Amino acid sequence: MAKKKRKSKKTFLDACRRWKSDNSNNRKPTINDVAALAGVSKKTISRVINASPLVNPSTREDIQLIIDEIGYRPDPQARGLALQRSYLIGMIYDNPNPQYVVNVQQGILDGLRGTGFELVVHPCDRKSETFLEDARSFVELQKLYGVVVTPSVSEDERLAEVLREVDCQYVRIASVALDRDERMIVTNDRAGGRDAGKHLAELGHKRVAMVTGRRSFRSARERREGFEEGLGEFDIELAPGYVAQGNYTFESGLAAGAELIDLNPPPTAIFAANDEMAAGVVQSALIAGINIPDELSVVGFDNFQTATRIWPRLTTVESPSRQIGLLAARQLLQFGHDTSDKGLHNHTTPKLIWRKSSGAPSEGSNNT
């Protein structure tokens, strides 16, 4: 049997022009119209719309040409019914920093733009007795296509198991790899902490202190251990007495900063595990009449808006939270499709942003 000859692009364009000319009442095009113009079944059209890898590339190209030419827009509700899923992406979070949540959420929306998917969010309390039950209900009631899970709740293996049980695709955002590559966006917080330690050491600081993040957050441990590694490259030690516990909030940074400044001798530099706490440290220094950076250098982590809204502007380690959300959304939408030719971009790299809050220690200030 002779192989059926493929129609030319001009043939399809001519057919689309005739369809638009005959459509005098401006009726919205349907999937039946696309199928008739392409000469294929509605099932094949659905496969193209849902990015199925089972369609021949040339057929996909022809169908997409027709869709674009006649302006067909699939009904998200109908697509969701066909897939037994809604066209909704969930975001599950338990994070004390509102700016982080907003940034990641905005990044997810960036990744969903133009796809027909919408975002719904589920704030939770990881310590609640109903935490897992509530997450399961959220996914099942909304019939979610998939879920993006942010720190620290992303570090909870019980939640990952629940998502697998209900057959919901997910992507976890975390400071280290906790799952299969396609299920992870890794933020490499240890590398950022290391850069902060090296920065202060290179400036000449030897008596340094740190305000750590929440004990239950893996990111807090990664940032501290990275900071100690960076200092260690210059044979500088983070002394236990120069570590104050924070809670990733401005108020905890204010209290921790006052505690560290009151040490004898006081540190010449303080690294806070996020910008909110770093801003609190800056405030505590100003209250004590300490000049920044002449008498005390301060470094934060995140590079949120806070970093440029205080004075002096904050030296900080940038973790691109909006880009992280974008990558998570794109990765989630790739599940079930052949992505071998696209590569997997599931790591981000923090970088130090040097501003006015850090400088060389004053002469003699490092002497004990």
C-alpha cells in the first residue's frame, strides 16, 4: 500500500481561510472543526492539546497550524474531565516569611501563564495533628493536576508519601536533593552560606557571629554549615558562644542581634540566615549606637525587597525564589511527557550581592 502523501502547509491554510469565510456568524471554533480541517480524529486533536508524545511530529505541526489559524481555544473544564483532573496546580506551604511565599507563588504563575492552568494555595501547619489529612483533602477535593511543595513542609517524607498514594504529581523545593531529580528543585543553600563566610573572611573579619534559622528547617542547617565551611577555608572558627537562635522573623533577628552585640568582646560581623533577621540585627545595632559597616558588618540571605529598603542597604546571598517557582511549575507540567531532549533544570545557584552593610573591620577590632 502506498504511503499517504502529507498535505502541504498551503493546503491547510487555504482550508482554514475557507472555514473563516464560511463562518459568517463568528461561531467559536470547536474541536470538531479542527479535526475536520486536519482530517484526523478528535482523539488525535486531544492528544496534541494535552502535549501527548504519542502524536507524530508532522501531524502535531499540522494540527497546531490549524488551531492557531482559526483561533481554537480548548475548554479547560472539558480537558480536565477528560483527564479526570482539574486544570489546577496546588501550592502547599508552611513558611514564616510572607515575602518568600509571594515570590515563589509569582514564579509559579509565571510558569503557568498561557497554559490554561490556574494556581490554588494551601497554607498549613506542619505541627498540626490534621496536617496530612488536610493536605490529602486539598488534593482530592480539587482534583489537582499536581502540587508544588515549598520548605519546610517539602522536607516531610510523610507528605510526599501521601501525594504518591493519591497519585498526585509533585515537585519539592528544598535546599538539598530529597527525591528523584524530576520531583526536585534544589536551591543549594549550603553554597550560599559558604559564600557569606568567605566574603566576611576575605574582608578581614575573624570574630564573627551568626543568627541561625528555625531548627526544624533543613535550610537553616545547610546555611550554617556552609557558613562554617566558608570561614574554615580561612582557618576561622564560628565559636559556639557567637551563635544565636533565630526564627526567620524580624523580631527574632532584633533580639538575637542585641544578644550578640552585648558579648564581650562583640563580633565584628554577623551573618543572619535570612534578610528579615538581618534587618533586625541592623536595627539592634542602630539602637545600640553601633555604626554599620564601620563597627559591625551584617550579611543576610535571600535578597528580598527588605535588603534594599533598609539603610545601609544589605549585603546578602541571593536565592532566586521567583525563578525557583517558575522552574517548579515548568517541571511539574513536564510529567508524563518526553523531556529527554530538553534537559532538566532543577538546580539554582545562590550568589552574594555586596552592598553597603559589609566592609573591612576597623583597625584593631579583631583583637581579643
